[in-house]
Amino acid sequence: MKLSTILLLIGCLSASARGYTQTLTINEKDAPISRVFREIKKQTGYNFVYFDSDIRSTQRVTVQVHNSSLEDVLQLCLKDQPVTYRIVNRSIILSKKNTSSFRQNAAQDSAKRDVSGRLITAAGDPVWGASVFIKGMSKGTQSNEQGRFRLPNVPEGAVVVVSYVGYSTLELTARFQPDGAVRLSGGSVSSSSGGDVTIIMQPATRQMDEVLVVPYGTQSRSSYTGSAVTVQSEQLEDRSRPSYQQSLQGNVAGLQVMEATGQPGAAPSVRLRGISSFSGINTPLYVVDGVPMLTQEITTLATSSNSGAGINPNDIESITVLKDASAAAIYGSQGANGVILITTKKGSAGRTKISASANYGINQMATSARNKPLSTEEMTSMLVEGVVNRQVNGITTPEAAREYLVSQGLNPDVNTDWMDVITQTGQYQQYNLSASGGNEKTKFFLSGGYYKQDAVTRGQWFDRKTGRLSVNHKASKRLSFNGSMNLASQRLSTVPAAGLGQNPVRSLYRLVPWLSPYTENGDYNPLITHNPVIVQNENKYETSIYQAIGNLGAQLQLTDYLSAESKLGIDLHYSDDYRYWSPLWSDGRGSNGRGAEYSTLWHNWTISNLLKFNKQIGGLGINATVGQEAARRNLKRVSTQANNFAAEDLFTLSNASEPYVAWSYKAAATLASYFVNTSFNYDQKYYVNLTGRRDGSSRFGSLVRWANFWSAGAAWNIDKENFMMNAGWIDRLKLRVSYGLSGSQLGDYYGAQGYLLGGNNYMNNPGFIIAQIESGTLTWEENRPLDIGLEFEFLHGRLSGAIDWYTRRTDKLFQDMPVPMENGVTSLNFNVGAMKNYGWEFTLNGQVIKPRQAGGFEWNSSFNISTQKNKILKYQDSSMVQGVYLRAIGGDFYQYYLRGYAGVDPETGEALWYTNASKSATTNVFSQAAAFKQEGKSALASFFGGFTNTFSYKGLSLSTLIYFNWGNQIYDTWGQYTQSDGSGGLSETAQMSRMTYENHWKKPGDIAQYPKMMYRGNQSGLAGQSSTRFLYDGSYIRLREVTLTYQLPLRGRITEAVKGAQIYVRGNNLFTYIRDPYLPYDPEVGIDGILDQNLPISRQFAVGVNLTL
């Protein structure tokens, strides 16, 4: 007789058992009794334990109840059936009527011992409320708040079942030991002298009834008609990255996260399913606990600042990425580019749980050896070739050329390693402490964190302090309140991205090695116009950011099916940028030091009011939300500058004697919204979702200020159909489709208004000029996304995933178009563009190797890949060249348009270019080269994704994440300077790249990538000018993360104080495969594909410890 245990997992909102007072809503007609058992398990978390043979003779049942008690449902279900039931803790034990059961026979066994121990998670946290019972018997118990349990009178050989919602069920065999102890074979079990055992519970992999965080509430995955991915806290915590956004890379299909700079704390470039606007907003909407978060640039000068870095990733419970029309429509004009919902951690009833973590590590350049600056000897050898090739002063031998170079100022005895001067091995450290707990009425979560990271270039760093408090209070049976506040302080030292001189990274690849940063007496070398050491030591580029993000809400349960909610959210950001240019630096030399200070204040608020209806009427379930929302954003900027400082070490502007500039700016924008979101389900098989929203924005003129948005979605749970009941290997199979209309606002608060600009003088009198004329017809961009998806889960959760095809068309795109100068302005915004994005997304999760026993070897994998295409459908002209791109109808937005580099003539070593787009003819004269559309070469990747593997055995766990980005092209804007082929001569910035050194032409017959060296020559072709010579394949595969974790075994009395302890080592960006062998730099750049020699990506190594008290 085979014993079966049906364990169905549900999400957190329905996970905790609340005793027999729980109510159930079930609508099953003529269904097998096992299906009803599954539904009871889903809604209550109770396990069913029974013999297969005992229910084999049961009859099909019809159960249609609404808000009925567990016992009432069981009695109805088992009426006139040959079985009876008994509830033991969290288990419902079924037995055949009037027969002897296994448990009665087992009770007569005299060889029995007690089993006691403790249940913990892999992180060391106690598992409270888990069911522990003997398989086939009514004996059972629950673990207490410390995770401890005691199971008396266990027969030898009995199977002890341990189950808890959200974790894999364990079946452990009791083996008696000669010393009187009991060993539970097959688990991650350790025994103390007292015979206690410690059992590690592993999270379940099944997602059948995962609860999703959705706009303005939660919803089970099985009922959701849209496309959504959830990232749990385990993938965010204790990472050596300051921003949660960076941890999303490779973990969410369709979400592209690119770090265009290695500046710590910088905002990555984030795009969800492509780009939707030519000049408007392309970033997703971030919502923290229901409050939309500011994602625009929050500082004036520090362009690498990031408001998202003010949220401690350790405070995040989960992140849900909503991709389709359902998310876009409910948020109206804010959700056109997708929505990222951030849910922070909350307290739970029980003892106060204290968690502490610390980690420390180092940062290095991820691809430093790829383009290490040339030594003096390497550089000299190239210049010698250039002198001989050009026959400068009739020189034809290398010896004479070397003498000539020395006579012109090259010092062979100086060999400065600019990599060592400018870069460093930076340090990283992070500390977190949190406390949570409460009772059934009031729950709290309190945390604090500190993060510090040095950049890989000297003088640049990021420092963050965070604090968070969350409180939930149930004032009465129907009324509850909640509130939270996140405080953060960010400080960062950066360098300007623009220009050559102030960016040490650009100096790194351009300064020649025979110059030293210092003279023999220790002064700064005056021969270097833009000495990077002065930038790092004397200038100041510091920014401070202070943030407060909070909300206060109330919920009132009006009836069993009707509730009301209100919430006030605030998002405050104040930043102070300070810049100081020393008198030793070129920008401050003529003014005896120059200082500038810029302050920026964002204060934003959002108010929302909701009325929710949720009712089951027979087989029809109805869920509706009606809401109103109002939001306002306020911006104020003030800047001042001054010259002539009294002393070099007194940096405040009050120490300068010459005020230079004073300027201020204020702006505000408001948004008013009304919306309704409804969902219907029939028999929990068929789901329909309808959403409508009306938005009014102050950014548009009064005639077009209001717009209506909507979405419709449908889902079919195929696995619930009767014809699928015999397919036991299918756990979940859902087909869904959604379509809708959303809008996008102008990024400029006053982009549609006409206004004058003051501060202009006419005949020594202040006056105004026309800054912008009104565009009364400028209206919302319109976004129409369509998504068709199939979700599946097979083999009892061992294999799951999703397939999505999407397309989204955007019309009425904003474009700045020229107008006659007689209007007083030269251009004006119009709605004239259209384009679409489309592609496929695949996600596959699998338990490759399932442990045969608890703590045995386990291997879990997750893979996702996304394709993306972009096509311009309408443009102001049929085509237009903008920078290095061709914006043409039928092409994509980042299609390259450049002169075609044809390589090197093997006989002469001269550079060649194509003279036509068909590439049928070449020339060695650059002015004769043709610029044309580079077919198949775009900044947009063809596909990207991630591959995660986790291997665990007992207390050890090894996880890896591989990220890949394939098929895009990147353009090096500085290539014409760093690959000058000797034309720079001996000037201070004439350094040439290692790629040129290793791959240039030297003698007739050479098949080379780069032309011959020509000292101070133009090669009759200006090889350094803009062309596809500096266009590279941006494809790469990166070992993004490797983590080795060990769960320390805790025994004896230490477990009274320490509930869990974990140590780990982690590495980030350990290895990068770069497809293009000639690409000099790290291939990870922004969405536009521009390689701008920003701060390089870092490789990180860290060690850490986590404690739970």
C-alpha cells in the first residue's frame, strides 16, 4: 500500500495557516476528490496525508462554497464517502472508515524513541509553524518560533515528514543509534550530545500559485493575464553593487540593464522591451511600496548619480517587473515603458528577529590587460617606423630615426605607467543591521546600512548610509494603518564625463609614457597641459544627495467583499554639487582658482484613493478596483560661481573674492488620474482583465491635456480542464494575451508652452527673449503593446518557464523640428514620428538534479533569452543623419551611418575606404570615401539574457550567473585620437593603442587590420577620421557573478543566541569573452552603443558573513 502526500505551494499572502477560522471559496463541479484536496491546500496551506488505496473508491464530488470554514468544506466533501478525517496541527489525515490503519499497528511497536531538533532555512533562520509528523500515523507536531520541535514515540524505520509552505517537503527515515540517539537519514542533519537534530529546509521551486505584486495590490500568478517576472530578495541581498538595478541584469527576460560607466553609484541604462520614444522618456516606471519614484537626473553636475542607489537592496523583499499592456494602462502615462514594482521588507508577528551582515572586498579593472598603455620602448618602435615610412629629413634607417626622435624631445629613460598612476585596486565594504517582529496587531521592520566603494581610478568613490522603518498596525477588525520611511545619504566623488583634460580615463589612453606626472623636485609637470594627477589631488568634484521616500496609508474593510484604501507618498531629493578647479589646473589657473556650487531640490508627492470589490458569485469571481490619483513634482535649482580664492585649501565660495555667476530655476508639473481595473474569472479556468485610465497632465496645452488609456487581457488555465486531468506530468499550463493603449508625457515640464527667458541685456537694460512658442496641438505619445504568452510547469515543478511574443507600436512621437526664424525660435516640438519594437522572450527554470534525500546534491538552473527588433515607421523626413546614426523609415533607431573602412592595402600599407555602398570600389583618399548605411550594424543587441546555476550539498552552495549580449555594434568616439597611426608625433597626447601596436602594417605583403605608421603625416587618407574603422562588434559573454556559501553548523547552547550563521565568498565580472578581437575596451556601454571612455567596469572580490539572532 503506497502512502502519498499532496503538497501544493502557495504565495505569502495565503501561506500562513490561521487555524480553523480560515474561510475557503471553492467552485468544483463533478470533480475528483483529489482536485478538491488540492484547492483546499492552495487556500489554507494544510497538508493531506492518506493512503492511495483509501481514496481510490471515493466518488466524484460537487463543492460550491463561498467563505466557508475548513471543517464545513471537509464535511461536505467527505459526506457519504468511505473515508474520515482528523486534523493534526497543519495536516489533514484521512483514513478508511471502520478499518485498522497503519498508525494503530505502529503504536503497538515497543521499539520507539523521541526525536527532537530544530528546523532552519539555508540562511539559518528558524522555520516556525512547520508540520512534523510520522508518515502514515496521526502523530504530529509543529515547530515553535525558535524552529524547535519534539516528536515522541517514533518507531525505528518510520518516515518522518517535514513540511512547510514555500519549502520542499522532506521525508526522513529514523535510524536508531547505539548511543540512544536517532539519526534521520538523508537530510542536512547534525546531532548534538543530547540527540537533537538540525534540519535545513530548502525553498520549493514550484511557482504554481506564486502571489504577484501588481499595481495597487496582489494577485495569484494563475489569475494574472499579463507578463510579469519576480526577482526575490535572495538575488539582491549582500551584493557588492550599490544599486538593485544592477542585480537585475541577466535575471529578467526582456529587461536590458547596461552599465555605461564603472562609477560606483551610477545609474545604469535600463530598457524594457526596447525604446519607445525619439526624445521623450524611455525608462520604466519605478514604484516603491505603491509610490512612484523619481528616475530623472537628480543632480546638476554629477550625471552619473542615481536615485535608485538610495534604496538599500537588503531592504527589498521582491521586485516585480511588469512588461505588457496591463501594467502600462493602469499607470497610464507613467507606465508606457513598463513598470518595476519594488516591495520592501515588512515585520511579522513573533519574536524580534535580528539580522546582521558584513562584507568586504576589492575592485579592479575588469579588462585592464586588453588595452594596457604602451611603454616608452613600444611607443618609440612605432614612431621609428613612422619616421622611416615618411622619410622625415631623409631618414631611412631605424637607428637614425631613433636618434631623431630623441633630439625632438623623446626621453627613452622615462617610462611612466599611466595605468599605475591613474588606476588603483579599490576597496569595498558594506554593513547591514535589521530588526523585525511584533504581534498580531502591530508589526515593525527597522534597518540601517552603510556602503562604501572606491572606484578603480584614484580619487573617485561612493558612500551611502541608509535607514528604514516600516510599521503596520491593525487598529480593529476592519481598520488598519501602515507607514514606512526610507532615509538615505549618498556622497560621491566623480569626474566630468565631457572633454579630454578633466577625465583621467581619457588621459590614461592618450598621454605618452616618456612624460612623468612630476618633475625631479616633486612639482607637477608643466609640460602636461591636463595633468590627471592634478585632477585627482587638487580639484574637487564632490556631490552629496539626501533622500526621503515614504508613505502613509489606511485600509478599511467595509464589508466582506468591499474595502477602501488611501495612501500618501512622498519622494524628496536634495543634492549639492561642488566643483573646485585649482590654480594649478588649466581651468582655474587664470582666475586663481574657480569654484562652483549647485543645489537641486526635488519634492514630489502622490495621493491615491482606492475602492476595491472582491466577490465570488457561484462560479464567477469578480475583482474590481476604482481609484483616483493626484501627483505633483517640484524642482528648484540654484547655482553660484566665484573666482580668486584666498588659499588653495579653503574651498567654500565665501573664500573667493570675485563672484562670477548666480542663477536659479524653478519648475513644477502635475498629473491627475482616474482609473478602474476589473478582472473576472469563471471556474478558475478563464480570466478576463479590463482596465481604463484617464490622465490629465499640466505638461500639455488645455485642449489636449486629458487622454484616455485602456487595456484588455485574457488567460486560460488549460491545466484545469477536465481533458487535462489525466496528464499528471502537467502542473500548470496557461495561455494569455493582452493588448492596450498607454501614453507618454513630455520629459520637459513646459515643452508645449510658450514662454520668455529673462537675463538678457539690450543696450545695458535687462530684457527678455522668446525662448519657446506655444505648441497648442502637441499631445501624448501613444503606445500600443500586444503580448501573447504561454506559461508552463511540468514534472511536479521540476521544469517551468514561459514563452512570450510581443510587439508595441508607438505613434505621435515627439520630435523637435525646424521652423522659420521669423517665429523667434528655430525649432518646435511636434507629434510626427512612429516606430515599433518587437521580439521573443524565453524563460526556462529546471531542477536538473533532485536530491535523493534532504541535504543531498541538488542542481537548479534558470535560463532566459530575449530578442529585440526596432523599426522606424514614420519620421519628420524619410531619412535623416544624426551624428553616427541614420534615422530612416524601415530602419532601426540606432542604425549606423559612417564612411566604410576597407582595411589596408597589403602592398603599400595605406588605409582604404569604400567609395560606394555596394563596396565594389575603394580609395586611399579619405575625402573620396562614401558614407552610407551600415547594413545589419546597429547599437541594439540582437539578443541578450542570463544563465544561472545553483549547486548545493548539505551546508555548501555554489551559484553562478553568466550574462550575454550579442549582435550589437559599438562606436569608439575617441578612436581617431588613440589610433592616430603616428600622426600625433611627440605631442603629449599622442599615445597609440595596444591594438594598433599589435595589428598594424609593417612590410609589403602584410595582411593587417591597421595601416602603416606615418610620423606627423596624414597618410594621404586621414586614417584617423570617423569611419567604420572604429565600429566594433559589441558581442560578449561575461561571468557576471560567482558565489560560494557555507552554512555554519550550530550546536549546543549557542543556538539559544545565534539562530543562523553563514559565510561566503563572491566574485563579480570575473571573466569576459569579447567576440571582436580588435575592441580595445570593455564592451558594456549604454543603449546608444557609444564607447565614450568613461570609468571602466570593475572586477570585484568579496568575503562576507550573515548572522541571524
